[in-house]
Amino acid sequence: MNEPEKTTKPEIDERTKAIISAAAVLIVNIVAFVFGQTIDAGVVSDGLLAIVLLVSTFWGIWKNHNFTPEAAEAQQVLDELKAEKKSA
């Protein structure tokens, strides 16, 4: 049986994350300035962190629970394979 080729995702280092975060805050401030608004950078940062928290929470829940029928079926097969391995 041919096993699917595993792909690895590139890791994002801390420096890159910091640059992306700073750029996001800067872009939000520029857009607000264009529309005549002033926004505190701390408020923007807190808002972006809240969005990241929500997205990562829902992503984690989605990836770790069987919401689709296919995922439930795959979990059942996995449980059966584990039971067979345990009893052998």
C-alpha cells in the first residue's frame, strides 16, 4: 500500500510574526487616518489579538472534533485499528 507523501509546513519564526503584527497595526492606523479617524495603536493591537484568539480557538475545535460525517467515520476506523493493535 502506498503511503501518501507527507508535506511539512514552513515554520514562521518570531521575528516574522512580530513584523506581520506591526504591519497589521500600521495598516489599520493608515486606513483610519485616511478616513479622518485616530486610533490608539494599543486598541488596534488588542483587537487583532482578540481576532487571532477567536480564529485559533475555532480552528482548534474544528480540527480536534469530528463535525463531518467523514471525520466521524475516520475516527471509527481509527478506534477499530487501535483496538485491534491493543488486543494483538
